[in-house]
Amino acid sequence: MRPLSTLSTVALLGGFHALPANAIQAISSVGSKFFYENGTQYFLKGIAYQLIPEDPLIDTAQCKRDIARMAELGTNAIRVYHVDPKANHDGCMEALAGAGIYLFVDLDTFDTSIRQDNPQWTHSQFARYKAVLDEFQKYNNTAGVFIGNEVINTREGSAAAPHLLAAALDIKSYRNEKGYRNIPVGYSAADIAELRPMLQNYLACRPDPSDRLDFFSLNAYEWCGPTTYERSGYKTLQTHANDYPIPIFFSETGCNVARPRTFEDQAAIFGPEMSNTWSGSIVYEWIQETNDYGLINYGPPPGASTAKLLVQDGFTRQGEPTPVAPDFHNLRAQWATLKPTGVALSDYIKSTSTIKPASCPASTPGGWAVDANLPLPTLGQKFHQPAPGATAACSDSDSGSGIDSGSRLGYFSARVTSVAPSNYQVKSTVNGVSASGMGNSDGLAGVSLFLCLSISALTLWLW
């Protein structure tokens, strides 16, 4: 167990913030689970919500109409794939918070996503990702951010994996250097059998928890129509997720091959088969479109003209949300009966010292082709690791290839991940907490010196 004095230093460096008494509780990732600030475990009952391609969180009136319907379902999370970081999101985010609904938002935009056919992670991409984080970190109900969605969607695409992890680590480092709340950073993966669970494990197999994702999620449509936990493939997904060191959940689900959708998979996800491992699901999707996955159609609000409604691609994307029957009602019925209690943080935290990284995947013929020991193409700040007994020297280099900090051979990356909620009082270590930088303060020189000395002490303690 690490000394309490070290933990106190880590907490100070991590940029923990007191929250207003009337604010919605923030969500943290601790070990393999999500928790509210009061120590209650958080399970996602989410909906994919992208009314318009550009940004669905700028029309406050529409958000309020939709949120009222979401509340009928029992929704406590939404996923939004594209946003405009320059827009004002106060109205929608406050309305969501008032209903107890959290946001998981993708950081990439249409022209900044990492591509599997030509994978790269550039300063230009990084700048755009940071802009989205800068905008949404100020809302307590931002529960997590994605650094990509289905970037790897064929079995030949594994070469993009190092770029995904590099993006995640740079965003985490930036988050901590800015002193932001420790918003979890994760990835939403396509369900590619030839790469599962190799990708899942690769993103969480490095020895240092700060060099892993904060969560992993899967877009899976394996449970189609009347089937069972075993026949659907969910049992295999559970087997692959056993002892996974970070939270894992379904970032898209809701197969529509068999109509109507009855969402029977939710009983498995939130039931005894999977709820000890999985943190819930996000159902695809809110609005009815050509793909026929929608839970809602739109018509004019009372007294409004249809001529004034927003219509794109032949579908009305504004107005009065009307449930698609019976899918909307079937999901509501499922979620009403599924109320996993999970584990209290006060009990769970006692076991976090036993959490181990996932097993790094080996190459497979016609499938996984990435060496987990190779350096990552990161762009962020790095701290030089001196020889044992020497004084740590700080470096503010912002270029060059990334180094596997888990190897402890050349660099020590100072970050904070997987920490307990800011007002939760504990005296135990939490999933390998390490130091984090503080940036952009008025007393920059003093902070830098304090940070350097603190990292030096922590480095020598860890060695």
C-alpha cells in the first residue's frame, strides 16, 4: 500500500475540484466500473442521439421535448457522435442534467477521425479533439469521451490500433495538464470476430493504468430476435470480458433483423450473467431513419406548421417526438424491470489492488498484427526517467515518437486515471494512481517546479 502522504500529493496534482451542491454528480471510472460521487455504481441505460449530422445539442427547445420522452424510457445516458465545439451547449446540457442524463461524446469530427486505411495521429487532429474536450469538460454530466468509433472495421485494420491508443493517451495527458476533471477516455469498437478480443485487450494491457484506456465499449448486434444468452454470442463476449481491468459496455446494440425489437438482450446485460462485468448499454438509435433503428418519429408541435420543421434526407428531425410502436414501449418495459444495484465503492475499492492489466495479444494469422511492445506515435508531453537514485528531469518536448511508459526504460509518463470521485473519502490506493501535471496557471514557474519535485519523489518511490 502506498503511503498516504504520496496519495495526498497525487490528489493535489490531479486537479480534483469541489462540485456545487446543486450540480449533478460527476461519473468516475474506478478499476473496471463507473461510480457516482456518492459511491453508488453507475450503469448506462443509454440512447444514441444524433438528430442532425452537425450537432444535436444546440437546440434547447428540441432537447427538452426529447428529454421528456427519454425520461419515460428510464434513460440515464446519451451518446452523441458529432458536435460543434464552438457552439453553445448550455441549454441542452442543463436540461439533460436536470433529468439525470449523462453524455458520452465522440471527440472526432467528419474530417478528423483516425482512418484504418491510412492510420495517423497528427497535431491537427489533436487540436480538434482538444477543442471538443475543452467545450464539454465544463459540464458535470459529461461522463466520457470517445477517441474513435469503429475506426477498425475489418480484420485487416489492426495497424490503426497504436494510433487509437496514442490519441487516447495524448487526450488523457492534455486533460490532466489542464487540470480538468478526470473525464474517462475510451473507444467504441466494431464487433469484428477476427480481432476480438485482441483489440479489446491491446487497449488495456500496458502495466501502467495511465497507459490504458479509461473504458472500452463495443458496438454489437449479435442478439437478434428470440434467442438465448448462449446462442446469441453474448456468453462469448462475457468470457472475453472476464477480469477486464477497465469498464466495458455496449456503445451500440439493438439488432433489428427480427421485428419488432423486444430488447431481450438487456435482461442479460443488466442481469446476473453480465452485470458484474459490463456497465450497461447504449441502444441504437433515437430517431427513425432509413436504417429502421429509430425509437422516435417527429411531427409538428401543437399549433406549429409542418413547413417550418427541419427535414433532412426525407426525415423530419425536429418537432414533437412520437414513439415508434412497439419498439419504444418494449424497451421501456425491459428497462423498468432491470435495476442492478452493483457494488458500493467503499467495498469495491478494497479489491482494486488486485486488478491486473489484460494479456497483451500475440499476432494471429489473418488477424491481429500489432506488437504491443512497440512505441506509440504519441504527440504529448513526456517526462524523462532518470537512472535509479538520480533526480528526475522534466522535459516539455511536444514532438517525436511515443514511448511505452510501461517499460520504464526511457520515459515516465505522469498522468492520473481511474481515481475515486473527488468528494469520496478513502485511505486506499485506487487502481495505480500516478501523478499528473497542472497547466495554464498564473504561477507557472512555481507550479512547474513543484510538479517536477513531486514527480521526482514519486518516480523514486515507484522505481
